[in-house]
Amino acid sequence: LNKNVPIFVCTMAYPTVPCPLHIFEPCYRLMIRRCMETGTKQFGMCISDPVKGFADYGCILEIRNVEFFADGRSVVDSIGKRRFKVIQHSQRDGYNTADIEYIEDQQVN
């Protein structure tokens, strides 16, 4: 998963840290549904950038659980997995996507 990765532009996320999300915007509802249907259960999280749309660095989040509501909203239980660098910014169906490369963290003993 490193080409056309869905990007949620919202807050800062970190590896191993839970990131609960309330999804209500139509474009992100579509994005989460696709993440679940394709089986990847992963998307990128980046903070906003006024020039590029979103930052050049972010964190992959893995969806642990989604609770869908009748009105289309959902609550997503996700957790940070790996940091990444954005190689190319793009969009798909109203939400941001990116080609990324993973950043390898060194273990601290």
C-alpha cells in the first residue's frame, strides 16, 4: 500500500497511538467505506497545509473497528501504524490521495 493511498486531512497521528474519528463529510464517508470494502483497512493521516492541501509527512492508520449510523455517519476506531513521506499529492472522488514512501524508524533499546 503505497500508491494512491487515501489521505484523511485532519490531525497529527503517531505510530502505536489510538486515533478515534467521527466521520460525517460525504467524501470521507466514501473513503472509509472503500478502505473497508477493499480489505486494506488503512489510510493516511496528514495535517493541513495551506499551500499543498496537506503536509508532506503523515502516519498510516489501521482501522480496528467502524460503527456505522443510519444517517451515514460513522465512528472509526483506528491506530497509528507507520510514518510516511508524501511523494505525490493527488485527489480521488473528493478526497485526497498520495503516493508515499514509508519511513523506517530505528528501535530504541
